[in-house]
Amino acid sequence: MNCYNCGKSMQIATYSIDGFPYCCWNCYQEKREQRRKVKAKEVQFYSETAKSLVNTQRHKILKFLEYKCIEYVGKNQYICKPIPDYNSTTYALKKVGNDFECSCQAFQKAKSASSYFFCSHIGALMEFFARGQVYA
């Protein structure tokens, strides 16, 4: 068997991503970083040349649903799990009054500035509800 990253021959794969074998931690990390960069281009990223985000917030919201990232955890609380190979943080979404609040940095920053902010995690939850995917 050969390493999926460098092609080195090996008896047993030391690391694996989606069944692809890697000979060492460096090869595994290098391929993982390549996959993360590809995924960012599929979801949403900041372009230095355009000086703006590439792909819309709506596009990112739909990716959360595509990867089934929204989960009900109980008592009007949900979580938004990370999109695989894109990010790694799970965010808490809880109902406060008639609105939802998110634990993400962008929402918390807007909240401290006393302005309501509609982050992609709350957007994904709203789309989750609109599609009738509500858990009691």
C-alpha cells in the first residue's frame, strides 16, 4: 500500500482520512489542510483580492443543512455542528424570548453592541424550521 499524500510504500497505514492511507502525521496533516482549503472554497471564505467574502451567507446556510449540522439538544436549545473539513467548532443556539441567540463570536460581538445580528448558524436553524425539520 502507498501513502495517499507522498506515495511512500508502507505495510500498514498509520493514519487514515475517509479510508485513504497515510504514512505519517505530516502527510495526514498536509492532506487534511489541502482538503480544508478546498472545502472553504465550496462554503465561504474571505478573498484578499476581492476584499470580500466569496459565496453568500445563504450558500453557507444551505451547506449546514446539507451536512446535517443542526441538532436539537432539548429545552428550546439546538447546536450547529461544524461542516466537515471546513471548521471545527460546535455552536449553541438557544431561544431567548422570541429570538434565538448563538454562541459564535460574530453574534456575541453584535449582541454586545446592542444590535441584532443574524449569523449563518441562526440562519441554518431558521431554514431547518422552514423545512419542517423541528424536533419537540
